[in-house]
Amino acid sequence: MNPRDFISFLSASPSAFHAADVVGQTLVDASFAPDSALTPGGHVLVRGGAVLAWWVPDNPRPRLRVVGSHTDSPGFMAKPDPQMQREGLNQVAVEIYGGPILHSWFDRDLAFAGRIALADGSLRLVHTDPVARIPNLAIHLTRPDSAPLNRQTHTQPVLGTKEPFLEVVARAAGVDAGDIIAHELVSADTQRGEMLDELLAAGRLDNLSSVWASLSALLSAKDSARDVLVLAAFNHEEVGSASPTGAGGPLLERIVTKLAASLGDVDDVLSDSLLVSADAAHAAHPNYPEKHDPTHRPRLGGGPVVKVNANQRYASDAATEAAWIRACRAAGVPHQTFVGNNDVACGSTIGPIAATRLGIPTVDVGIALLSMHSARELCSVQDLGWFTDALTAFYAE
């Protein structure tokens, strides 16, 4: 794996809409048809920040191999009326999207990216230059007994221009501001990903690391596939997945049911299939070791992580864990296991949601990160390469 290619993918994917578009175009360039056919070969659909693709080999076995991930990341979403002004400065009125580490976004050069809806009914992707910043309060004006960070008043970015925000967006999109009648625009840190020797620092590793790995694996495994291979990268995971393009929506279920019906009895095909829920995992933090379980401590550079939770926050069970470990062994890569500390709240993924909707046995896996949900996260380049190899082996089994 060339980490520079992944860094370029991150830069080209400042929003869920851009990430889905890049994945879709990459697959079209690899001869995937932009349609919903079930015929042999590749097919891909891009829908509102989500992308769904499948590869049907000649005479496939009656089972599916599915890898699901998500395209969205935490940040700040511009409000429908984004213009505000205080102390002589233009600002962007924003709503917090998902669960970002708020202080990590302060004093960073921010762009806004996503899609705009125009008066003629069309939709257009847009990505501004660095235009905004959330300024910290100087240390001279704050003390330990000061009020805590206020999510409403302290997080509104300052624009570096006297122009209204939508004028800035319109210029980036090459349209008139008056033609923009709606928008979905999220903040994006503009600092490019950087290699720190064997580590990679970048924004949106959660969860574009999984999107990239699953895309690479699908392209590598398709020509030797014996099962129907499916890639699903959903939008809105960071806010609960309850949308038409989220894992709680019908997008994957519709295609998977049709594919299963084309292979045989739907219930039999789905119960014999396997879904990998690919999402970032928590690495044990060297400065906060007490936050992690004493016997399950994934580390950067230790290999892909299986995520397990007895309360079904993750969908892994003994059978699906074993299937994933076999894939890792087939690829010749190490693996690790994450189980949360009983005193620390556990996150969740698309895994339980997709498993419940589809009835497909599911395992939750991902690469280990530090600073998850920060504006800039940290991973091991080796882990990303190993994860791609393991997903390729999973597809090719």
C-alpha cells in the first residue's frame, strides 16, 4: 500500500459526499457500471454521501461477502442561515455534527465542503479554500475557574473575509449566491495528512481508513472472486445511521435481498453470508492507560482489531470472530482484540444495525487509532496495509 495514495484520497474527500463520489468514480474507472443490475461484473450506485457497489462473478457460490463502512466524520455543519456577525467579523453559524473533540478544532484553518442545491433543481459538490477559523481565547483572558466551553457561543468560526459565507461558497462552486437555495456543508481541516515515520496523522481517519481499505480490497479481489462481493459505505453513522443513506435505511437491504434472491433461497443465502463492519478502533492510550481494559489493549502497529461487546454495541460473535481471524491468517497479518473497560462507555458502529436489518452474521473490525474524533487523528501505516490485505483475503476466501 502506498500511503501517499491514501493521503490523496483523504484530501479529495473533505465531506461524505466527496468521499462517495471519489469511490464511485474510481469504480467506474475500473469498469463498474453505474447501475443496479445483477448481471456478472461490477455495478455501483452513489446516493447522497453513500456508495454501494457489488461484483458478481460468473457462476457465483450462493453467498455474499459484504464490507460496510461509513463516509462521514464529526465536525461542524453550516446552519441553513449561516451568516452571523459579531465584533465587526463575519462568522459562520454552525451546528455540531456528531461527537467531535471540540477543542481540537480550535485554531485550525478550516474549509467547508459538501453539496449545494440550486434553484434549477440540480445538486453540486463544493469545496472551499481555507476560509475560517475557530479562535481560542487568549490565556490572559481565561483562568482555571472560568466557565467551561459553551457548545453554542464558543464554536462559531470566524471568516477571513468581509464577504457573506454563501458568497464564499458560491465563488468556490462557480455559481451565483442567489441560486443556492439549500446546502449541506461541513467543516474540514485543511492540513494535509503527514507521515510521522511509521505513523500517519490526518483528519477523517475515522472512517475513511475503512472506506479506502475496503475499496482497495474489492478491486484486488474481484477477478478471483467466487462469491458475490459487496461494498457499502454509508452516510450519517456519526449521528446514528437513521437516514435513507445510513445503515439504518433501506439502501443495502434492497440490493442484498435482490442479490440473494438471484442466488437461491434468500434466508439460506443470507445466513450463509458474512458482513464485515469496518470502523476505526481505539488504541490503548499511553497517557491514559487506566481508560482501557487491562487484558485487551490494541496498539498502533499491532494489526487489525476485532471489536467485541457483550451488550451488542458491536455485532461480533464467536463464529464471526473466527471467520475474521481466518482471513487475517490467510493474509499473513496479525490481529488484535478490543473489549472496553467496564467503567468506560462504549461506542457503536453500523455492525449491529446492519446485522439486525439483514440477518447476516457480522463481525466488527477496524484499525486502531489515537485521538479518535479529533480534527486530526493518528494511525499506523502498517495497520492500514494489513487491514487492506485482510479484507482482500476475506473477499477472496
